[in-house]
Amino acid sequence: MNIWWINHHARPPVVPGGTRHYNLAKELKKLGHRTTVINGTFDHLGPLSNKGDATYSGWRPLKKTYDGVPFFSVPTPRYSGNASFGRIWNMVVFTVKTVKIFGWAPPAEKPDVIVGSTVHPLAAFAGLILSRIHRVPFVYEVRDLWPLTLVELGKISPRHPAVAFFGLLDRVLARSASTILITAPLMYKYYQERYSLPKDRFLWVTNGSDLSFSERTTLSKGKPSIMQIGYSGTLGEANGVFELIKALNNTPEEILRAFQLHIIGDGPQKDRIKRAAAISRFNVVFHDPVPKMLLSEKLSRFDLLLVILQSSPIYRYGISLNKLADYHKAGKPIVMVGKCAANPLDLSHAGFKVESLEELPLLLRKVCATPASELARMGGNGRVYAEKNYEWSSLAEKLEKRLTEITR
């Protein structure tokens, strides 16, 4: 089976960020299938391969292969700002070029099935058009619910013209798909509520992690005098790190002295977060983002790993954070702030959770009072849960079964 997977933001393992498509493609290759990943050369997080590629222009895509997985990077214009006009233009350019390049004389072998993936649905729409041109089944991969994400996390009015446009586009994509691939367990309810689509149209394939990248690591020699908390991810408005720094100022001094926070990542709020940390009473250390292949080793150095969910009704459909898979794999206790349906921490028993930042001082006090043996047990629970639920090879087998069904 020859699969085209179109995602504007798909990231290879040599740059920071989630590598979902690369990992699934690599595992599908072991099962005898060829997956071509089609992405752009640039998005709001930066270049999608080597830095020099971000300035590449024209119509001919850049082809690079990572562990047998071919990436075709469509030249897209640079821009700054997550919510800028430049980003919208970048999306449009990617969509138009992808259809033109891969339509009638494609540089890649003809597909048997095409997966069109969000973050933004224009990339998925390019996949739908190409599936019609090549007369093959179309799979709609939903990683963000559009336009709901714009309204509930982007704080855009439900009456905004962009909401109406993306709502119509999402409707067309969902109703045209042979399968809707979802990353959070309850996303299907959103489409049932809106379009009355049958549950068997959906396939849940969560974000996973490559467990071969790390060994078991737990706390085994007692608790250190200062516990190191690690956070990995984008530093944007939706990620809640700035609010975290502010909330920590309300924590008693004796609790603050027991922890040091390490932030790995980049994003539009990084400078603002640094300024807040500089006047905070909490000890915060910043690290540059690292490629996915190096992240596991970085996470293994910490004693606790932090997840923050901003308060939002969108999480009633569950979550599928890349960091949660990586954190469970690291075998360290997880500290989660936020509320969501189908919380993986309830199943893994791998850490502590509270629903709001106001409760964080109580949570940290509880961590201080927890014996090292109990922390080690939590970390071990997370690793076991990762082995059962986040291994890319198992997720690829689940996907292969469905793709085989619809192509036949």
C-alpha cells in the first residue's frame, strides 16, 4: 500500500516538535507499506528541516528521507506571529502548491490512499482534492477540532467569518472521508453532535512515543533536597506557562525552596515568561528546544514532569498531548494541572493532578510529603502504561488494519 500523508506541520526527527507522522510512517514501512509525508518548509515554530530550507522558494518540493521515510517539503513563505496575516498566506500557499505539485504529474509514486491532516484544515482539503484527482479513498485526520479550537482556545467570536468558513470546510471534509482519524478518545462525539456521523466511521490513534529511545528510569535512592520539575512544549498563550509562573508566587517559601522548574521549548510567549520568571520567587531554568530523538534523554534527568491544561470546555472530548506520551515513557511521576475528560492519568496512576493553578501549592506540598518509594512506583506505573498504550508499532498496526479495509 502506498500512502500519502499531508500535514503542513509534520516534523521530521531532526527538529524539535511532535513527530507523529514520521513515527507512524516508519512503523508502517516495517509492515510493508510506503508512506510519503508532504509538509511545508516553514511554519510558526520555524523551519521544518534544515534552517536554510526555510528560505527555499519556487514550486519544486524539497525531498529528504529519514530512516526510509520520504518527506516532500512544499516551499512556503516565512512569516512571524502565530495569528498573523503571514500565517494565513502561508497556509494558502501550501494548499495551492500541494494540489498543483501532486495533482497531475506528482513527484511521488501514485497513492492508494491519502490522509489529509490538520492542524489547519486547508491542508486536509488539499488531501481531499488530491484523492478525487487520483480516485483513491480519503482519510481525514483530526488533531484539532476546527472551528471549535478557534473559538474556545483562540478566543475568536463564534460569529467571526473565519469560524463560518472553517466550519463549512470541516463539514465537507468529515462527510467526504472514508475514515476520520482522531487523536483524542471522545472527538467522535463532536462530529456525532454536529453531523450525526456513525461511530464506526472513526478510528482513535493517539499520539505515541518510541520506547526504544529510553530505558526505565525511576527514583530509587531517596528524594533529592531540591526536586527538578521538567516541562517540555510550546510556549504559547494556550499552554498556560505564563499563568503557572504567576500562580507559583502564591506558594509558601518553604515549598518553593524544595523545587526547581526546567522549561524546554520555544514560542511566542517565551520572552514574556522569562520576564515573569526573573521577578518570581521560584527558581526557573530555561532550555532551548531539542529534536525529538534527544528529548527522552533530557526528560530522564528530572524528578517530576509537568503538564498544564488551560481551562477550556474543548477538553470535554479528551486530550492527546505529545508530551503525555513522552512523560509516561520517561518513567517519572507526572504533575498535571487542568481538567479534561478521559484523563490518561486516571488510568496510568502515574502521578498527581489538580484542576486549577490555585490548587498547585497544595499539590506541591503533597509531593514533598510523598515517600521516594511511592514516587518511584508512580514512575514505574507510567512506563508500564506507555508500553501498553503509546508504542508506535502497536498504533501503526491498528491504523494499517483500517487502511487495508478501506482500500480494498
